[in-house]
Amino acid sequence: MRFQDIPGLKDIKSHLISAFENNRIAHAQLFSGIEGSGAFPLSIAFATFLLCKNKSHEDACGQCENCQ
């Protein structure tokens, strides 16, 4: 799952990407929300982004072995 697969939540996505770019990722992340809020898909997309070998400025590549 990639950030582009999740509609909305632009502020949260940009905050997570900014934390990565500034090397300020907390040792633990809590993604919480009611069912259907997008918290679970967002956590999967962020993990994919962190592990991606060919990430762009805004998202994971979706093609490398870690994205698959």
C-alpha cells in the first residue's frame, strides 16, 4: 500500500514524510482512529515508505521487493 492509495489525510502524510526527511522519526508511532478512518492503511503505507529502496520525495515506488 502506498500513500497515493489513501484518499485525503494530506496533512498527516506530509507530516510523516517530513519526519523522515528530517531524520526525526519517533521510535514508536501510534496510528489510532475509528474504523474506516484510514489509520490502518496509513500505517501500512508509512511502513512501506520507510522500507522502500527506490522511494520518491512523496511516496514509495511500489515496484521494489520491499514494496511488493
